[in-house]
Amino acid sequence: MSMILIRGGGDLASGVAACLFRAGHKVLISELRNPASVRRRVSFSEAVYSGQTSVEEIKGRLAVSIEDVILIQDEGEIPIIVDPDMQILSEYSAEYLIDARMVKRRVENDLEFGLTVIGLGPGFLVGENCHYAIETMRGETLGEIINNGSPLEDTGIPGLIGNKSAERVLRAPTDGKPNHFKEIGENAMKGEIITEVGGMSVTAPFDGVIRGIIHPDLIVHKGMKIGDIDPRNDIELCFSISDKAVKIGESVLKIIQESDK
């Protein structure tokens, strides 16, 4: 059993957390004060707003101290702490740092900190800001463990789901606070209003189900991703960890298992 800190609590990070948790590892997630996760029903970051959440059968709970972290882990749940600078590392003896923020640009990580750093997706270079990287782009190399070099660069084009790509992503038409008319798991018809920002409507681009929508308390900016429509019309997929997150989680688990031998 290893002590693991995951930086970020979005849907991919949460899929990794679930995989590691199910394998018996102690997992702690550090998050921002105002997470911008869209697939909130499968993101442990939701606990920052609600105090607690569940991803599939795994419960996550907000922690405010190392004592909370230990208690929550001992009770068989995953603690989430608002700690973007990872100050908790002075008290939490993590062996692995999974950088799952998915910022898709070069980030800084101190490889001399005594942790094995695993970076997910673009922005990582093995030996510079991580010890291992994982390919996160859909395709034949998804989940590939990279020991030298970097994952593929971000194309800015969302992965294909049900023959829909960029058109399935909802973006804020202006700056402001969203006012949702639909929630995750609800069906939407083409042209139906999903949410409003600053009095401007965001409508469904095609018939589908709301796979994700940003937390209504978050102030958004123009062009920001705020929702996701799934053309497959399978409501269960809105509440299930994606196949992509599972694949990435399995690769992270493989690195840890090999390192722990």
C-alpha cells in the first residue's frame, strides 16, 4: 500500500483516484478553491462545493487538516483538500505525486522533493517535471507509459464521442455566473436552452444528454468550457467513470505496482 497525492480532482484525476483506491492505496486529492470540473458527477472535486460526494461507489469528503485526512482515509473514503500549493506534503508522507491538473501546458514540479512524479497529458517532459508521463489523447497510444520524452501536444480538438467532437462542448458566450436550466443526466433537444451566462443563452447543438455542466456558483469567462452534450443518449454514462479515465488509471497503477516491487 502506497501513500499517494493526486493534484487535481476532475474526471480524469478521479478515474485515476478510483483505480488506485480500489487497489488498496491511500489516496489524497488536492484541489483549487473553485474547481472548474464539468463532469461533476464523476469528479471528486465536487466535494469542495458540497462537502462530500461519490464517484460510482467511492465516497469522497472535504478535509481541512491532516487529522481530517487521516480520519477520512481510515473510514474508507477519499479526502479532498483545498491546497493548490500542496502544503499538506509537509505533514502527509506521500510516496507518489500524480499531477492530473490537465492544464495542457508546461508546469513546474520539483523532482528533488523525494516523490515519484507521474504527469498526465501535455505539459510534461520526463526528467524535467516528472519521472513518468501518461498519454491522455484518445487513439492507439492512449494510456501509454512514457519513460522518455513527452505526451502528444494538445490539439484543442475534443475527442470523438458518438461521432461528435468540438460540437459537443458547450462554451460560455460571455463572462459571468451561469444560470442552468438543465442538469447532468437530463435529455436536451437541439436548440433547447441548457444554461445562460450574462443573459445570453447556450443551447443544445444536437439531441443528447447532459454529460457534464459546470458548478452554478463558479464565475466563468467567455469561451470557457462549461458543458458537455453526449449524443449517445445513455444516462448511465453521465454517472460512470469514462473508459479513457479507466485506461489512464490502469497505467498509473502499473507504474506504482512496478515501483513498489
